[in-house]
Amino acid sequence: MKHLQWILAALVATGSAVAGAATGSASERDGATLYQQYCASCHEGGVAKAPQLSLLQIMPPSSILRAMQGGVMQTQAANMTAAEQQRVAEYLSGQSLAEAHLQSAAPMCSAERARFDFAARPDTRGWGVNPGNRRFYDRELAGMSAADLDNLELKWAFAFPGALRARSQPAIAGGALFVGSQDGTVYALDRETGCIRWRFATVAEVRNGIVVADWEEGATAAPLLYFGDLVGNVYALNAVTGELVWRDRPDDHPSLTLTASPALHGDRLYVPLSSLEVTAAADPGYACCTFRGGVAVYAARSGEKLHTSYTIAEKPAVVGKNSAGTARIAPSGSPVWNTPALDPARGVMYVGTGENYSSPANDTSDAILALSLDDGSIVWSQQMTAGDAWNMGCETEDRINCPPEDGPDYDFGAATILATSSEGRDLVLAGQKSGEIFALDPDKGGEIVWRKKLGRGGIQGGVHFGMALDGDVLYVPMSDFDGGPRWPGEMFPGMYAVDIRSGEVLWFNRNADICEGREFCQPGLSAAASAIDGAVVAGAMDGVLRAYDRNDGEVLWSFDSVREYQTTDGGTARGGSFGGAAGPVFSNGMMFVNSGYGIYFHMPGNVLLAFGPRD
């Protein structure tokens, strides 16, 4: 999804550098040697399910070490000493374990604070908050409106240990706040105080939001939590105890990654499938490409996989060779980076797709698809950018694996929204990295009702991670990240409000550039936004959280998160850029939001902030 030169530069700049052992210190060379001896044969193509090197290189060292000490890599690492395992973990991550605590030192909750409250049914049960991914918290759900924002103050701050980014959106239920972290730990925190009820260690980073199953009033059986990790595992946990109920990897592809929250309806769990195979394609010897995006469907309680809805109907096949003699395979790509919008009444779900990885490009990349809930088939497809095939081979000097289309890499990263206008018309709303937004008719095969170009677009949007909807008003955060000369033209960083009935722009508030030369600071809005009654709240890449008035876009309230915080563990954490699909969440008069997005040229941070009314 990202271009190689930006990934490498940004990872180096924010402390998660792709390890370059040949020029490193002795311990780094030892780590490289150990990796080649014990790990490379599996992770560089020898074992189909083994995550590829590109995935390992964006994991924190604590996750890698945990996998070797007691996780899925325990057998393979058995012949290494503890010190050697540590050197491998540090080599792969480019980060010292001495600088990354293995777990939070925040206090554990008392028995009273740890008790699960079955009377507190889910306030925020998933990424989209309410049906259709609308990301709207009404007054009853939020416990506040725009008029209450001025009365907010910071109540507590929770530090994610060893993290440079915080991009898992919390969910709230049972009096607890459930959230994932970069080191792979999922936490259940007391909503009021931030103490730890329980923690669960996964295989890798959890970047998506947690989904909580609802329960009937008076129920006593533990509900389940659902989420995925960076290397493609989907989990179901007991929400009361944190115990694992089931885990599965929905696809065998070694580059599989789960970036978006699953969607839950009834006893079905819908898990979107994406990948980082675009990174592997930088190697001329890599046969590009074999991944195709989709949504895996599970029986939510049992974990039985029912079927996969693929975004490309046909399986990839060899279509030629590149100039190095390596097989070229197509069609591929069309990953799903976003949470499906479920439409049970029509028997479909709506997803946006990314670019193709190899040539020829097909007609389901950069598209909005309606996928059958029954059998997974493609019911209809509306493509917005034709001929978009791209991989990281395009950013190498020899460009051997670069498809002739060469981009522009205009994914749909933001989730689609299923809306009903005040006129009673159903619409599917979508925003693209191109800076364009769309309204589609779900009853006419995705026919375009209107489209509107708002931003310049580019490598990180355009519309990047998530819009919000309040009635007829669609809030569109615009990133327009300064990605260099490939995306020329005027940038429009800021917040738009658009009338969904016509596509008319109601107002636009351009974010002023307040960065003043700060490194990795940008004025645009990349992260997902969330709406409450009378306002929309969104964090920007400059580290400022802002609330915009529904009527005219005036900034009603703001909070600069780029500073140090005293945290619940007795230490400190720091805020940074807001990025990813982790927008603010609201519950019973409080607001919770992560700060820190230390990847892809953004300011690092590792803190969860809890705001509540002044005493």
C-alpha cells in the first residue's frame, strides 16, 4: 500500500528501521547470521504460511522474542540461547529490547474494579460503532454533545510499552475498555481509572479495533471479543477473563495481514483480508503476485470458517516472466484494508479494494464491491480507478517487477458507509485515496449517484482511513499528505462536510500548518473521524485533536497531544501524530483516543488518553 522509499525512510526515521546488518554493529551482524541460520529458510519462501521478512521487520522486538520463547516459533528457536534469540529479535525489528519493556507496569485492578458489569452492555461494540460504519455516537450513546466538549479534561493516560504507534481503536463494554497494542498485547482496562483487568499476549501487533459481541439483558455468559493481528491471525477471547476461545489464520498466504476490524452480525464474523505482498515484489526473484483480497466468514462462537468472499473471482495464474526470468502471476491484489459495511436486508456486504499487484490490472481493483453474505460471490462491482497495478518493484532502481501500469496506488483505505438520506434513499458512501468521494445506489448495481473531487490525493490520501456520518452530513477528513512530486497540485488538508443527497460541499475547514518545521509533522487528517451530536472530532498528523461544529466547521475545541504524560504505570508516555483507523470513541460522558503514529513519516507516540467532565 505504501511506496518503498517512503516505507524505508519512515521506518528508519521513527526507530523501526529495516535491519541492514552488513554495515551494523557486531551484535547486529550476529543477529543477521542467526536469522539466516535458523529463520530465513522458512520466512523467505520455504514455508507457505510463514510470515515474510517484510512483516517481521515492522514488528516490535518483544513480539518476535515472545514468539521464540513460548509462541509459534518456540521449536525453531530451541537451539538458540536466550541471548541469541534476543539478538535475532533486535536485528529484525531494528529496535533494542533494552528500550522496549515487555509489559505494562500499570496497576492491576482491585477485585471490585475488575468485576465485569453485565448491566453495561456494549457502548462501542466495533469499529463502525453502529450499523453501516457510520461512526456516529448519538447523545445517549456518547453521554455528551458538542456543548459538553469545553468541559472535558484529561482524566488518565495509559502507556503502551515499547511502542512507536498506537492504532487500535478501543471498544467499551462491561465497564471495561478493550484495546490492542504494537507489542501484541490486548488489554482490558477499567473505563474509569485505567487499571488493568487482564492482558492477553498475541503473536504480533494488533492494529485494528476490538469488536465486542452484545448480550441480552440479564445474561451471565461471557461475551466474546474479536480482532486480528499483523501476521494474519484472527482471535476470539472471553471478554470477562481474557482467555483464548479460538484462533485461526483465514488464509495460507505468507504476506497475509489483518489491518481492519472484523464486522459482527448475528453469529457471523466477517474478517477482511489484506497483505503486504507488494513489499516482497521489490525482489526481482519474487514471483509476483499470488495474493487476492477478500473477506473470510466465520461462525463467531465456534470459530468454524464457513467460506471466503474473494475480491478477485479467478485464481492467480502464471501469465509470463519478468526480465530476470521470474514468473509473473496475475490477477492479484485488490486487498481489503477496511471493515465491511453489512447490509443483511439485501444479503450483501460492501467493501472497498486496493490496487492490483501485478499486470494486467483487472476490474475489481480500486473498486466498491457488494459481496454475497450467503456464498461469498461478487454481486456487483463499481470500479473507480481502472488500470491501477503497482508494487514496490516500481520504487527500485531496476524496476524489474514493476507492472507497466505503475500505479497510482489509489486504494480505498476508508470503510464504506451504508446510509439512508432524509429523503429515504439508501446510499453506499465511499472515499478514496485519490481525494474523491462517491455515493452509489445499492439497488442499481452500484450505479454512481454523484461523485465529488475534494482533495489532491496521493500516497497517504486523499481520504485515508475513515469518514463519519450524521444524518445527511458526511464528514470527510482530508489528508493530502505531502508525498513528493509524483502528486503535484494544491493540497487541501482539513475537514469537509458534504450533503449526501447531492454531493454539495456544505463547508470546508482547512487545517493551518502549525508544524513550524517539526519533524514528521503534517497538517492533514489521516486518521478516522468520529461524530457526536453537533460536531465531528478528528485527530490530525500535527498531533492536534479538533472538534468541528456541525453547522459551519468552526473549531469548537482542540487538544495538542504532542507532549509527555504521567501515566497509570507511574512513568511517562508521549503523544504524536494521529493516524490509522483508530478514531475517538465516546461513552457515558467520556472520550478515549490513541495518540502516536510513528510510521510512514509521522510523529511517534504510545499513549491512550481518557477525557471526562471536569469535577
